[in-house]
Amino acid sequence: MGERKHSSGGLPDSLYQGTLDCVHCGLCLSACPTYRVTGQEIASPRGRIYLMRGVAEGRIELGSGLAQESRLCLGCRACETACPAGVGYGALLEATRSVVARERIDWGIFQRIERMVLRQWVPRPRRLHWALSLLRAFQGLKLDRLAARWLPRNLSGALELAPRVPPASSRRRLPAQTPARGERRGCVAFLEGCVMPELFGDVNRASVELLSRQGFEVLVPEAQGCCGALQAHAGDLETAHALASKNAAAFDALDVDAIVVNSAGCGAALRECEGWIGAAGERTASRVRDISEFLDEVGLRGPLGRVSLRLAYDDPCHLIHAQGVAEAPRRLLKAIPGIDLVEHAEASACCGAAGTYNLAQPEMARAVLDRKLDHLLAAAPECVATGNPGCLMQIASGLARRGSAIRVLHPVEILLEACRGASETQR
Amino acid sequence: MSVLIDRLSRIVGARHCLASAEELFVYECDGLTLDPVRPVAVVLPADAAEVSGVVRVCSELGHPVVPRGAGTGLSGGAQPIEGSVVVECSRMDRILEIRPEDRVAVVQPGVINAELSTAVAELGLFYAPDPSSEQVCTIGGNVAENSGGPHTLKYGTTTNHVLALELVQSDGERLRLGSRAGRSREFDLVGVVVGSEGTLGIVTEISVRLSPIPEGVETLLAIFDDTVSACRAVGSIIRSGLIPAALEIIDQRTINAVEDSVYRAGLPRDAGAVLIAEVDGAPCSLPGEVERIGECAREAGARECRVARDEAERARFWRARKGAFGAMGRLAPDLYVHDAVVPRARLPEVLEKICEIGDRYQLTLSNVFHAGDGNLHPNISFDRRNAEEVERVIAAGREILETCVAAGGVITGEHGIGVEKRDYMKLVFEDEDLLPMLYVRDAFDPERVFNPTKIFPTTRFCFESNPRARGYDRVPFK
Ligand SMILES: Cc1cc2nc3c(=O)[nH]c(=O)nc-3n(C[C@H](O)[C@H](O)[C@H](O)COP(=O)(O)OP(=O)(O)OC[C@H]3O[C@@H](n4cnc5c(N)ncnc54)[C@H](O)[C@@H]3O)c2cc1C
Ligand code: SF4
Ligand code: SF4
């Protein structure tokens, strides 16, 4: 986007400058899921950055090697949390993918369809709703299985991995305004999202009810929309920036304590929208809070009812690595009487969902997920909590495939149960 | 070339034999980024049998073999050589056996240092050598470099913790050295292989000693106005007869870089230096020891001493110390990490000289080091794209090493010689001293297949025309 290109490599200068922060120390390697699976330097953050820099310096050509690597990378940003030099890897990856997309390197049918869907369908609520209604009908008639047989491999994979679409009754939009219950503590805006209301409408309603029970009026402005994260991850920065501008305008108009988000991926995108659209994103970016972070900041208002559950909390990458929120959800969950929070190994590692990744790179996504499932099963919880739609679907489908009865919930669902429980016992 | 790739692929499987331009490009260097060289192939074997097959093919076709772990080495040990095949050990990452009653673990070389300690923690054990790169570096790499870490002061370096090894030699034979039972009466060949920087063969299995987790541990942060007083404190702590587990100094420039990073620990930015002192052992003895260390520090001029309140704060101090090198990446695109040892008593004076050298060459120099061992790490921030600056960095580096040697020190404490310091070997060794090392190397690897250009000086030895050394110039230095 209008950026000056570095003379030699065809990569934007800001990308080149970003790669110079890396001192090649390697402290990020063990945090990287794709390195752990392959053991290869090129599938590590250090290797990817080295390759970007090499391309920018004209020491190696911009070709399918970089394109493939930029797609194999999960974009989970665990490397950022590990990196003492403060390399802004997420931005480097986005920029690289956008060059790959612009130059149409290794641009196949999957990329074309993905771009079309992310541009034309996902950000348009009505279209998305109808498309998913159609998918639901398909799934009801098991036509999706049939279609999968004659579609190209990663498209058929997409159909198989597609979540069961809930009935229309749970896919209603949220009310524009929900009053606070009990003593009023403030007023927040809520990001409804694009996929959340369609696939996780119940989680959205639980979030609003939880906020309201905690004493907050909740506004859901009509003018908001898709956050642009998926588009940016797919290298379509143009669409992402347009969507960010639209959201910034919608939220800037509101005088609220915070813009609360219950999907980690969307929260990260809104929080970083300053990097996309400059000063226009400042006010929005600074007010965004993940729902767990927000409730932790303002303090959970008791009393809380008992929820007896052996629970594992799994960090969504875009919450812990992109937003730096790790302790808040754990603190909230631990505060609920009856919750036994168990630790599982590598809770902060990616589950392999990573936006559209599990569709584009099914093999790697599977390998990354298997590692996650092994660790989860070893800790043997009754339930896993994680606050991102992609992760909810990925972990749930993985556990189901392994024949496990472990449930997967969004933390707000458990928190709400505790709040409701308390008011019932009080009555 | 394709014959090579073809044969290697058949051994390790095509997906674990890398030969595309991009895949090779990223293996150009390890932690030392100057003078990158591309290999002709990279293989990732799954076990010793595959390593053996790979080595046999390389020997036969005349390709040097460069072993590699995580590539965090700072002396270019894993840097490829013209025409070489890199054998990347990352897939050999299984812990094969844990025997708590013997306090022994048997591991493949690609096991990550810190993950071994994590795996045995529930048995009340840990693996003592703890390089700052512990969260990523491999035990194979540690063995090759005889790596140390902050706790080397009390626990020793890698060599004190390796009981037995399996080594794949140039003809593909697998040699077993040492004994898991501990002491054996033959020549200490395990000791020879530890620290040989991948020049004798590829280590494919390691039996390491595990240590019991100390019952108690206390960590103290002493804050000084300058580095030299911190060094004096170290001297008097050691003189007092205490054996601390670690004594580490971080200077002001490094403190600020770390505090700007994700590894921040709340170190005071205005301090000239901080000393991290740790004692471990029976909990009843610790308060007294902490007290004495505090006294030594205050006598040397510490303006404040803080004891870590809990395990979380202690972990933060160590994360800050261990993230220090990487954090320097905030100052410039490249970092040259030096490594030299001087007698502890000479630390203050040598440090002053080092800082003077940095100023004279107009370089950004910082110090973060294992003070208890006298193991210095003067770090120079620079930009490798600036050829003139690189020259200054190298000239300053040489002077720093000369200064350390003149003070009775040596040119590496733990990072090894590799390619970085091979030409400095002559600062400490005469040709006659190097000869026995060459004999040993050639006894293990007569064809000079493994890391042939590492450790020994590139300039020809005068003894190559010496009849005593006949036969040892068969393979000329490249
Ligand atoms: C941030 C940072 C901090 C560091 N801190 C310390 C520290 O505190 N103490 C310290 O001692 N070092 C330190 N180092 C240096 C480095 O991490 C160590 O030398 C480490 O042991 C290297 O391990 P590696 O797995 O990365 O090996 P590599 O760098 O891949 O290889 C190192 C050497 O080992 C050889 N090698 C690797 N595997 C094998 C094998 N299986 N068989 C035979 N040879 C093999 C290679 O050929 C090479 O010569 C640090 C490095 C960094 C980047
Ligand atoms: S974003 Fe995740 S997958 Fe990509 S390099 Fe970083 S750690 Fe690896
Ligand atoms: S930790 Fe940071 S500086 Fe070190 S190699 Fe990784 S990205 Fe580069």
C-alpha cells in the first residue's frame, strides 16, 4: 500500500527495517510450533526472518520458497513473546503475505477462493448468514460429504472441517442496547464480530448477559463489522484496512469505558489497527479490552455460585502472544468456587486453528493439534476453556475425533454459569 | 550433486533432506552472523542409524559434515563449510531413559536443555548445566561446546555431567565411550569428545548425570553505581569462603535493553551494574549466607540489596539475565558476543581496559557475564552491513582477547573456538601445543570429515614440514 519498496527485493522498506531487529540468537525456536514439528530452520521464526531479510537484500530471489513459508507459518506469534529483541514478527508476516498475494506467487485455486470468500462474504453479515444457512441445510442432508468427494483436496478438507452450523434461532444478532443489572458500574461497547454471531451466537449472548449482570450497560453499534483479521492474515491488507476504518468510525462515535471483545483474534486486530490505519485507529485501539481482561481489571462482582469442574485453560495465541493477556482469564476462573484449574503442558502453544490455516495447511495443522491434544489428554480435565472461536472449533473437533468426552467452552460461559448460579441460590 | 541428494534422501526420506535454495539459505550461519556460507544439503536424521548412513555417504563422496543442534553457537561451530552437508540433530529429540535411582538420563542429542530439566522435575531432579540459551539449545550442542551457564560456578560445566556417549565416526561406525555407571578406568575419552566442537564425530546418544533439586534457594540482587565495584564484591564473596550457586553481573546498558524487552524484571535503570547472587542448599543455612553476601556487596559499595521475595521474582531475575544477549538486538541489527576468562582478581582492571577499548574504537559495548567464574562476555552492538564498522569490531575484539590473555586468561570460557577464534589460537598456544590436539583429532577422524575447518588456525603450521608431524598434512586446511 503506497509504501516505498526497497531497491532490491520487492519487499516494502518497513518490512526490511523490521527484519534488522533480529540478532539471530534463536531464543524463539522452541516456542515455534512449525519448528517443533519439522525441526527445520526455514520453518522457524529466525529462519523466516532471515529469508525475508535475504530477499529484501537481494541475496536470494523472491519466489515460491518465501510464499510457501509465509503460508506454513501459523501466525501464532509465540515467537514475539519469546523474542528479547522485540522483533515485530506479526507485522513482518502480514507484509510478506501481502507481497506474495500482490505478486500472485504460487497463487492457486485455494488462494483465489479464500480471497473471494474473505472479501465478499465474511464481512457482509446478510450474505454470510445465508451462506451458512445453506451450509446447514447441506449438512442436514449430508450433501457436504458427497460434495467433498469430487472437490480438490484442500477444498474438500474445508468442508469436512467446517463446524456444524447451529440453528437459525441461535444465530440472531445481539440487541443494540442491553441495560446493566443491579448497581450500574459503567457502559461498554461490544464487538459482535462476523463469524461469532453465526457460529457462536450463544457465546455472544452469554458475554452480553455476563457484562450486564456485572453491572455494565452494553452497546452493540449497528455500524460495526468484521475486524479484518482473517483478511490481513491472508495477505489482503487493503480489505483489512478498510474494515478497520469502518470499525474505528463506529466505535469512535461512542462514549464508553471500553470496547469489549470476546474473540482473541478480533481483539488483537482492533488493538493493532493503529498500525494499519494510523492515527484514525488510535482511539479505538486504546480502548479495546478482551472480555477476561476487562472483567479482571474492574473486578468480578460476587457472589459467584459453585461450578464443580476440573478445568484446563488453553491460551488463544492472539490473546497471550498478540495482546499479552495470560493471567486475567486464569484469575477469573480460579475465583469461581468449585473450579479446579489444572495445568497442561504448553498451554500457550498454538492449537493449529490459526484463522483459515487448518483449511490451507491441513497436514501441519493436524500435527500441531495432535501435540495440543496429547498435552490436554494427559492433564485429563473435564472441560477446556479457551476464548477464541477458531480455537474452540479446532480443539473441540480434535477431541471429538479422539473419542474424548472433554467439553470445550468459552471462559465467559463458565463465568456466566457461576453468576447465574449465585443469583438462583440467593433467590 | 544430485547423486548426493538422491542418496541422502534415500536414507533420511526426501522430506528430511533439504536442498532448495531457500532451505539452504537459512542455514548459512548460526549465532555468529559474519561470513555466512551455504551448505550443499541439510539432512535431519531420525536416529543414529540414519546418521551413520548419512556420514558414510558424505565420506565416500568427499563432502565435509557439519553437525548442528539449534544453531545458537556463537563461534560459528555450526556454520557450514564450502561443499558441506549439515546434519541437523533437531529431530533426534527423544529422552530415551530416565533412571532416578542412578540419577541418570539417556537422551538423543537434539533434546532441548531446559526440557530435560522440566521432564525430570517431578522426580526432584534437574540437569545442572544451564546456558542462557537453555530454552532452545540442544544437549548435543552443549556437549560439543562444553557449555556452561550461570550455575557453572557451583555445578561445573557440561563435562562434569556427561557419563557416556555414542559417537558416529567418519566410516559410519558407532563408537560407545564411557560408562553410565560413572567412573571407568580407561582414558577419559568422553572428556575428549566433550568440548571438541563437532570435529570428532556426531554424538548420537548421551548419558547425563542428573542432580537433586536443592531444598532451598535464595537470590539476591545487589545494586551498584559501577561495574568495577560489583566485581570487587564478587572477589570478596569468593574470598569469604562461600560457594554461591551463581554470581552474575549485568551492566547498565544491558539492564536498559532488558528492561525495554519482554524479559523485563524491574531492574533499576539508573544502576551502573547489578549483581545477581544465588545460594542454594539446606534452607537453614541460606539466611546466613545471604546476609554475608549482602555484607560483602555493601562493603564494595552496593547502594541496595534486594532478596527475591518469591519464586516468581526469582524467575524474573533469571529470565532477565538469560534474555540479555537477545535484548541487545534492540540497540543494533547485530551483536558480537565475546567470551574470555580472566583470573577473578583481575576482573576490575580488565573490565576497565575493555571499556576503554570499546570507547577508542567508538563502539557500543556492553557487559553481562559470569563474574563468579571470571568469564567475561563483552558484547559489541553493530551493523554487519557497515564494512568499516565490522573492521573496527574485529580489531577491538582482537585487542580485548589480547588484554585477557595478557592478564593470564584464555580466549574462550564456554562459546568455543569454531571459526571465530581459530586464528586467535596462536595467542595462547605454540604450534607444539597444537600438535597433540591435531593427533587426537586425526585419531578420531583421520579423513577430516567433521567440521574440518574449525578450531585449528587457517594459517599453515610450521610443523607441517616437520618430520615428526608427517602424515598430518594429508588433508590441507581449506
Ligand atoms: C542468547 C544466547 C545465550 C547463550 N548463553 C550461553 C551460556 O550461558 N553458556 C554457554 O556455554 N553458551 C551459551 N551460548 C552459546 C550456545 O548456546 C551454546 O554453545 C550451545 O551449547 C549451542 O547449542 P546448539 O544446540 O545451539 O548447538 P549448535 O550451535 O547448533 O552447534 C554448536 C557446536 O556443536 C556441534 N554439534 C551440535 N550437535 C552436535 C552433535 N550431535 N554431535 C557433535 N557435534 C555437535 C556443532 O557442529 C557446533 O560446532 C549462548 C548463545 C546464545 C545465542
Ligand atoms: S508466528 Fe508462530 S508459527 Fe509463525 S514463526 Fe512465529 S511462532 Fe512460528
Ligand atoms: S528471538 Fe528474536 S532476535 Fe532472537 S532469533 Fe528469534 S526473532 Fe531473532
